[in-house]
Amino acid sequence: MTVDYYISVAFLEGGKPYYFKTNDPTLNVGDYVIVETVQGIEIAKIVAPPIPSTAFTHQLEVKPIMHRASEYEIKQGDVNKEDARLALEFCIDQAAKLNLKMTLLRAEYTFDRSKILFTYVAEKRVDFRELVRILAAKLRTRVELRQIGSRDRAKIIGGLGACGFPLCCHTFLKEFEGISIARAKNQMLTLNIPKLSGQCGKLLCCLKFEDDYYTETKKDFPIIGSKYRRDKITHYVNSFNVINRTVRLDYDGGFVIVPLDELSKGYRRIREKK
């Protein structure tokens, strides 16, 4: 009996992965395959090992892989990339001549060259009908322009984050989650929006990485404002550091930083009367 496998592929380096199915067990990471998408016939690279259908759960319809890409098809894919680069240069030049307020980022041919897709960002709506006519006459294929948001722009361009590492969205993040200021508050960060924003101008995606840890670990700490007593001196919990597991206790005339483990041993909590 033939066993179906589900394979994750990406159309661009570091791009979002998509699942296709196959009954070829020899396909593996790094191989190129030809698939059919809503955009047309495409060449894609396998980015994860095949998953047997018995171990795969997916609610969406998954299309089959057409076949493994031949050497000729892989070379044709490289030719398409180079021609798309030249087409992007031409498009940028024409957009400037038409005085269109848009920043073009990328151009992609479908494998069969039945269409070329230009990706751009713009602050306002752009009337690019004349640009499309010029491009269609020059490139002799169907032309599509797609506007994207600031997060997708950062994902395409890349760069270094405040941490000094390449942007997460450009290297490994495949999906964008909603990041709210509540996550910054949960992690007790200073609400300085410019410092909490990434190159896209939106709140840092990495705010979600430690959020669950903070939510769980904060349960070990006393409530801000709680009272403790030691040597007849009353102390108030001013703040705490989840990473260092320390608590700052203020008292009349100063403060002290206490390891969380020592708080319950050396200090007596004063509970408020109800």
C-alpha cells in the first residue's frame, strides 16, 4: 500500500512554509520540487523532513507535489530570479518617472513565467494602472502588484535587531502574532514605545518569547506593596526581578535587595486585616 507523506516547502529563502503531499519517500530537506499553487506553477525547496500521513493533522486541502525538479528546472528557476531582479530595476525606474509614491521591494516570476508579482510598500493608495501597462508591454506577461505592511517589509529586507542578532522575522519567524503593550507590562518593562519597537515600527515580536515564563514565574513573588517585618522594621515590596529572582524591599530611610528564597526565611509577612 502506498503511503502518503506531507512535506513543508518554501518558495523564498526564509519564506513562509507551505505543505504539499507526495507518495515519494525519497524526497528530503534541500530537494527542489515543482508544485501548482493559486499563483501558477512554482519551484520550491523542501525545508523540513517528510511527515507520514498517519502522523499529520491538517484541516486544509493539501495539493500534491507534481514532481522532483530536474537540473534543467532548477537552472530555469535561477534564470527566473535573475530576470525578476532586472524586472524590479526596470519597475523602480518607471515608478520614479511616473512619480509614484511607493517603495518596491521584490519581484517574483512564477516558474512558468505566466505572471510576475511585484511587492511594494506605500503610505497611501497608489494608482499604478499606467505602471502596469508599461510593465506588461515590456515583460510580455501578466503583471500583479501587491502592497504589504511594515512587518512584512522588515521580514523581506532583514537587518539587525537591538540585541545585535539578525531580525527574528527574517530568519525563523514564519507567522506574525498580535503583540500588545500588555505583554510589556506583564514583563515589567519601561513603557518606552520607541525602545520597545522593532525596525518595522511595531512592537517587538520577541516580547512574546518570555511572556509565558513571566506569567508563571510571577506567581512565586509577593504582591507589590506587600508588607514584611524584620528586626522591628517594616519593609514594603517595591518591585522584583523575575530573572534574578530578587525582591526590592523599601523601608524608612533606604531599601534592600533580597533573594526570593531568603524572603520567606528572614522576613515575616504582615497580612492586612480584612
